[in-house]
Amino acid sequence: MRSFYHFMMSYRGKKKPDEESKLADWMFQDHNFPRHSDNYDEISEYLEWNSPFTNAISVFDSLWEIYVIKEKD
């Protein structure tokens, strides 16, 4: 099972950035992001304190649902 960070790396580097790729690119640049975590609470709390843009937490919540379906089953 991949960490959430590794799951998010598939969203990086879009020529026309969307909210998901902005979050992924920010996570890649933030060396303090909990890269090995697959714990919702740990990542959510980190984003609450270090949110890179206004709706980053709602983007995270949407992507977390996809992550759970693809990675946890």
C-alpha cells in the first residue's frame, strides 16, 4: 500500500494546473509534509496548520476518498 503522498504524485506537473495538481505540487515542495503517512487525521491536521491555498482541505478530502478506494482495498 502506498502512502497518500505517493498516491498524490500521480497528480503532479500538469501543464494547466487544477486544484488537485496544485496540492500535489505543493506537497512535493514541502519537505515537512508527512510523506510516509496513510493516516487521515495526521495529514488533515498538517494541512489545517499549513494549508497552501483556501480550499486545500476540501480538495484533500475529495482526494482522500479516491485514495481509500484505490489503495486501501
